[in-house]
Amino acid sequence: MKTYRLALTPLLALMVLFECSQSGDKRGTTFQANPRHTGVYATKPFGELKRVKFTFQTQGHIRSTPAVVGNVLFFGSGDSFFYALDAISGTELWRFKTGGAVHSSPAVEDGVVYFTSRDRMLYALDAKQGREKWHFQFDEDTHYQYGFDYYTSSPTLENGIIYVGGGDGYLYAINAETGGQIWKFAAGSRIRNSPAIEKGTLVFGTMNGHVIALDVNGRKLWDYATFGTTLNFEDYGYDRAAVLSSPSIADDIVTVGCRDGFLYALELKTGALRWKFDHNISWAISTPGRADGKVYCGSSDGHFYQSVDLLTGKEEWRFTSKSGVWSSPAIAGNELYFADFGGYVYGIDRKKGKEIWRYKTSGPVYASPAINDRVLYCGSDDGRLYAFEGTGTFDPSRPKPRKAVFWEDSPGFKWFQNGVDTWIRDYFKNEGYEILDAKGLSTFMKEQASDTTASVVVFADNRIPNEVAGGPSGKAPVRRYLDAGGKIVFLGPSPMAHQRDSSGNLTAIDFSIPSKVFGVQYPGNRLDMKGWYKSQVTQEGISWGLSGWWVGVFTAVETNQVSTVLAMDEMGMAGAWVKNYGGREGTGLVQLWIPRATPVSLDPIKAVAEYGIW
């Protein structure tokens, strides 16, 4: 069943083909970088995290893996739209409305982009303008009583044919030019993964626990029944058979994960078991990455990513993630990238399994990243598509930055109320920050003033203790720390302005003091707050990890007083900003704003705190 809407003109087709060729692959791309689903991208590695290049907000969760062809970024969203963005700026080029959430990853070839949707459609759009060429309708989904049915099958292209699974239990071969069905194979259960193809053999998995190989004419070559097919689901209360992991193929070996808790290696030719690695019931939903005779796979409840030797099935390293992993890896050079349910996107050294960098989005991540020319693209359940820009290199011998949060249970006036200060403290403690009291803060700043290791201190207790407040202009230990390349983050009005008595009670507010210490001229010297104004995040602020707007007070200064404006208020002043003191980009005094009595997401604050220190 198909319809024809719009054919590309020869000129438009030529233009799109030219754009596609600029990525280094004339034909385009597919899920996990190629029809074998190895996850290896022929592009420059990411290196260390430099900045968030841009974010793009949709109105649904993003579980579609982006595809980059030329300077165009393609992906789907749970808001039922499929998007094309300028991959450099994040500017929307077009969007296409479907009848359901788009959790398929796109395939792009010869100026056409293909994907499936929850409306049981396979779509073909012209990549230039987003106009529909044709669509193919799947039949009704087969019965499935369990949940976690998060994805639809991503199409794989080979020699002008689309291979794609349906929730109706069939694996389809579709003519990429016309949308006409060539054949279909009855698999007996929903197919939610993406078929992999190598040497004329097509391999895919089913929701009832089978890994099946066909030839390109749709004839069955072999059928491997996973351990999950022997289990009684009622004993567990959930599905322990579904193969949601897409198979990956290299060196004549198929690797695939299963909800039964095993990572499998099968002979491509016969389907015979080479080995299986036990994840101890934890689902292996991540599509295994393949490079240099190694298999890279994530684990759901196991909270880890692993490297397994292809020949022996022996684990070589295991990296502990913050949360469960369904994300499949993107590989470039000696680096590997993936994400987890905690919202973290990771870059790790795939030879050693050591972390290079991480970034926390504001929602869980079930999508997989894609990389192109030192930029990593990944969607999140917070509805944003993130573009991370890397440095291109990393130095494994360089010490990791020191990260701290200042808090102590001091008497008297507290800026934050209703436990917001402890909320901040506990969040950053959970993120690996050491908690410092006044004495510890003084020691920390003294040590870092003579150390080249990058560092940052977030002030959960919005107070400057006497131990670091010091004397007048330029001599305060906190200023010496900043001059040495340190970084501090305030989340309320500059605490240096709050004057206290010996009992900690507030006696005066004098902004001339932080003006002298930090070299920033605040517009109000004492109680002149200048009012509450809306601040809108700037493009620089987006690059640092902020988004949206807020209403705040006390933080605004003239834009020429600071190094970087993160948010501009409605009066044309800097409502959030950075004052650099000669250190590397990203260091210095960072002034932000959060509500003083209501807990809010601190993920953007963490992003700003860690910008430039990795």
C-alpha cells in the first residue's frame, strides 16, 4: 500500500546529492552509521567537551538517533514531527507532521530520508524540503502484553532496497524509489529493531526472542532461539525474551543483545552460537558497537558499559554508568560515546574504558548519539536535541578537575530557604562534588591557587565565610583563587555584599564590597535592588548549558563589566554572567540565579559549573 506525493526535480535531486556528498559518504547514512550497525563513524573524534554548540527544543521526548548528512541534521520526536536542522547552527530547516511519535532513527540516501512512526507508516521525504514522496502502511500491531515498547524499527538501505520491521510481525523489503513492496517475511512477533545486512545476509530480532537471518530475497537462512524463549514471563512479571537490540555484524560474527540478560555472538553463515555473555538478568538492549575485534555493549539494570573480546567472549573492561543504559554507542577513533537513563552523555576512551567527559541533560536518555566532525548529537527525554562540540583531542595523563560544593550549617541569615541550600548540596554531592565547610573551602582555595589542575566551587550556602573573604580589594583569598584560574558559581546575589554580625545575623547589604573584590561594578550599592526583571538566556548561555528565562534580582550588571553574558535582562543588562580573570575559557566568577525557596532542576547549573574545566 503506497501513495505518491512529490518527486524531486532533477535539479533539486542534484543539489541534495551534492549536499550529501559533503559528509564524505555520497550515499548518506543509516542507524549506527552503516548497514552492518557497527556504530563506527568515519569522522574526527570528539576529544574533550568544549561546549554545548546548540540545543533544539521539541515538544516530545527524543528517542530517535540523529543522522547527519552534509550540514543537515535529521531526527524524529515524540511530538509526532520529523525535523531537519542546520547541523552547524541548530536552525530549523523544516519539519514534517506524522500521525504518531517518531522513535525510529532515519536513513538518508540520494537526497531522500526514510523513517517509521507510531502511526504504522514508513515515510520517504525529500531531504531538501521535507515533502513527502511516498508512504507505506504497515498492518495492525500484533498483541504484546508487556511494556517498554519504546522504539519502532529503523530502516536499513542496501542497493536501493529498504529493509524494515513492522509491529505487525513482518520484515519488509521495500523499493526505495517507489515505495512498493518487494516481499515480506512473517516473523510471528513485533520487530522493533533495525535489520543489519552483510554479504547478502539480513539479520534481525523479534519480540518473542528469535534472531533470524534471511537472504535478500526473503528466504530464511537460520533462526536462533535465545535463552529467553525458554522462560515463563509470569515468573518474573516482565518480558525476558524481546530482542530490541539491533544486530551488528563484523568479521562474519553477529552480535546482539536480548532482554533475557545475555549478549550473544552468532556465526553469520549458520547462526551457531560462538559465545554469550551473562548480564545477570539485566536487559541488553544496546546495539553492540564493533571495532578492532571488540564488542561494546551497554546494560540496563546493570548500569554499565563493557568491552568484550570478539573471539573469546571475555570482558576486557567495564565502565560503571550513573544509571541504566539502552543507548547504543557511537565510535570515532579511539573514543566511544553513549548515554544513560540518568540523562548523562558520556565520552570514554574505548581502549581503556576510562571516562573522558560527561554531560547531564535534564531528562533520561534512551536515544543513541551520532558524531560528525567533532560534534556529537544526541536527543533526550527532556525534548531537546543537544549538539556538543569537542576539542578534537584529549590528554589521558591530565588530572581530572576538582569539583566542590560549599555548605555548612551556620547560624543566622540564610539566603536560601525551605531547604533549597541542602537540595543544592545533595545534588552536587551525588554528582561527585566534595562538600566543603568554611575551613575546607579555605584549604581548597589555597591549594588550587598554586595548582594548575582545573577546579570549581558551587556555593550551596550563599555565603562567603571569613576564612576566604579576607581583606580589601584584590587580597581576599577568594580573589587570589580566581586570579589563579579558579572558578566559583553563585546562585543568588553576591554573598560578599551580605554583612553579618558575630551571630550570623544580617546587618547590612553593601554591593561596594563585592565590587572591590571582584572588579565588577554593581548598579546598586546597598538596598537599591533595581527591581525584579526577566532575563532571557543568550546564545552564549545556551552554549554553556542554560535555556529559557527567569525573573531575578541583584545579579544584573552592565554588560561591559563582564567577560561573557549568559542571560540578558529586559533592561539590557547582564542578568547572568561570567567574569574571567585570565584563566582558561570557562573559569572565573559565574553569577547565576535560581529561586531561593523552591527546588528546581540543577542540571543546567552543573553544565555551567563544568563548562571549560574538563
